[in-house]
Amino acid sequence: QQQVKQSPQSLIVQKGGISIINCAYENTAFDYFPWYQQFPGKGPALLIAIRPDVSEKKEGRFTISFNKSAKQFSLHIMDSQPGDSATYFCAASNKAAGNKLTFGGGTRVLVKP
Amino acid sequence: DGGITQSPKYLFRKEGQNVTLSCEQNLNHDAMYWYRQDPGQGLRLIYYSQIVNDFQKGDIAEGYSVSREKKESFPLTVTSAQKNPTAFYLCASSGRGSTEAFFGQGTRLTVV
């Protein structure tokens, strides 16, 4: 049972373009939605996160959009740079269940110079 | 430096052997987690522990075992019962009540 579905699996964008990754969840008890960035051979690192009481959060070139009624959230990477080439994972957790993270399948992003 | 240390970085195991992956953290975090990552797949939770001497099964616990005798340490044993153990294993920790998980650099296990 995949509780968090992520798309696309991979994406290629030109330098300066916008990368958009989408996630959908099933469990309405989720109350925290982070995005993690992972470089090859490394562990994931928290990039940005949002709670369901807001519809958008922006940190630098990274923006999360959240649609509670549709149970969907997305990551937008503005002005994509070659250094953004990595795998991105969306996740969700529920405080009542001990904040265990449930991850999406990941999106491999390649930014071409 | 505060963080999570996983060792070894690469590990090779013969079929039928048990192997233990190390995870140590000096962040004074209460919760620790083990995830498995396969190519093209997300991270799947193997086991987690909220406090010392207590742990719970995650989504794919079969063929794995853990212990949590110290707050700083959460070793994972991959037993011979795990049918497809070749994968990248990630350990993580988080503070009490915190939603942010910090990950180690991972151990890549290959069965030969």
C-alpha cells in the first residue's frame, strides 16, 4: 500500500527553467509534509517542509504548494541550476503515529547547463 | 561534529550469513529509524525506536532485527532470512516531538 505517490520518476530541465514535482497522499491524518534532497551516495537532507494549515511556503528558489482538499502537494524549483541535480523525495508524517515518515518513490532531476 | 555515523560505507556478504550495520548518533535524539532504499524506489521503513530498550516494526521488518541498548546506537542486523538484502540502508534520527529526521550517509550492502 503506497500511501504517498510521487511523479514524475525523472525529469530533465534546462538551466534557468522550472522543475515541478507532484505528490499525492491518502491518509488524511498526515500533518507534516517535507521534501528531502538526496545526492548520489549520500543520505537525504531536509529541503523544505509545510503543514496543512498553509497553502504555500517559499524558501529561496524552492516553493511548496499544498492543496488539502485534493490531498496533493508539489515542489517547484525556480531558476533550476546544475547543482540542483539530485533525487527529490516527498514525505508525510503524523504526530499521533510518532512522526514516522512515509516517503514517495522519488524523482531524479537533471538540470542541463 | 554532531551527526549520524553509519559504518561501514560498503559491505559485502555471502548468502546465508548474518551481517550487522552500525548506526551511531551524537545529537541526543530520542528516536532512531532504519530505512531501506532500492533503485527507483522511495525509502521504506524497516524498524524504528522512540526510546531506549523499545522498538517497533516498520513496513518491511521481515528478515531484519534491531536492538536499542543505548540512546546513541541503533544497530541493524540483516539475517539470512532476508531474501533480497542487496540495497542501500539509511539510518535516521529525530529529537523528541520533532518532525525533522536527520540521515546518515548510508551503507550499501551487496550479497555475493
